[in-house]
Amino acid sequence: MISRFALLTLVAMSIGLNAANAAEIALDIGHSLKKPGAISASGRKEFDFNVALGRVVAAELENHGLAVRLIGIDGDRDVLTDRTKQAVGATFFLSLHHDSVQPQYLKEAERFSGYSLFVSRKNPQPEASLACATRIADALLAAGMHPSLHHAEPIPGENRPLADKARGIYWFDDLIVLKTATQPAVLLESGVIVNAREEAWLASPAGRQTIARAVGAAVPECVP
């Protein structure tokens, strides 16, 4: 008959093995305190949106049994390659952002809304990156969200080739965090914060939870 001590030891070893074998997601919080990114319709910094969403997404991924390595949450990662160096060894790299439009469109920003996903063909695993972007897009669509296609417009600052128009997935081959990641990598622009109505939704608990649940449903299918 196994002793109580031996049983507890076996349980502890099992938990330790499961933790060691758990897929780990490098969750990159876009921008930093010194480089805060876009400014929203109400004057808030994109970095603050990224941090708030990142915390909810991290909790959702952990609820799905995934380990999460938060990168840039303290706002001190100004060098983009430092982010991918910190992610070495993780199973998948996901960078969280919120979107803007070109300066000439700011006065009509209410025309622009929706998420965008980016992958790089210079990533060491472009097919896996695209497959995971597809799963995330499908989950966002199932949650009632829609893609933004303004990054494909043939103007300076945009003109990104679409990998999948229906899903809002773009190729962005030279995006530093995507091409220097050592694992499959996706960048998510969660929505357009220069659109006041969309900003309000993205800043709400319901909006953040909607995005987090979609990511949490999709990412476990991306990792072994």
C-alpha cells in the first residue's frame, strides 16, 4: 500500500512534469513607455491599451493550460530585437497592438475599424505562423469582430500584401519582431483606437474579454 507521503510526492512530480511540458506563449506587449505608439481618439497612449489587453489575454491563455512569458509589460523594451531574444525557447510568439490610420485620414477615422493580423515570410516558420493567424482570425470572426483592410491600400505607409483578405491577414515580411522571432509569430492589431466608438469598445472589459477569449480559443490549437 502506497504511503501518503509517497502519494503526495508522485502528485508533485506529476504537476512538475506537466508544467515543464506545457507549451509556453511569449506574449509581447507592443510599444513602451518611451515609444508609446498610436494616440487614441480620446488622447490615450496605445501602450496603455496593450498592457490592459495583455493582462486579460495572459489570464485567458493560462486558463487554457498554457504558460505565458510576458514581454514588455513594464514598458522597458525599446529595442525590438530584445523582445525576440527574451522569447527564445517559447513555443509561440504573439505581439499585441492597437491600430491607427495614416495622418491624412485622422479627421475621418470613424470610417476605419476592425482587427488586423500580420505574419512574416522571413520568420523561420512562415507556414505555422500563417496557420495560427488563420485560427486567431477565425476565432475573432466567430466572436462577431471583423477585419480591417485599410493596410492594403496602395498608399505610402500601407500597401501591405494580403495573405487572406477574408480573414484580414497580411504579410509584413520585414516587421522586426516577426522576422527575428525563433518560433512561429503573429502580430495582432486588435482594433482602431483613433475611431472613438471602437476605442470605447476596446477599452471596455467586455471588449477586452471578447478578444482574449478568441485568442484563448485559438492559440492552444497552434502549439503542440
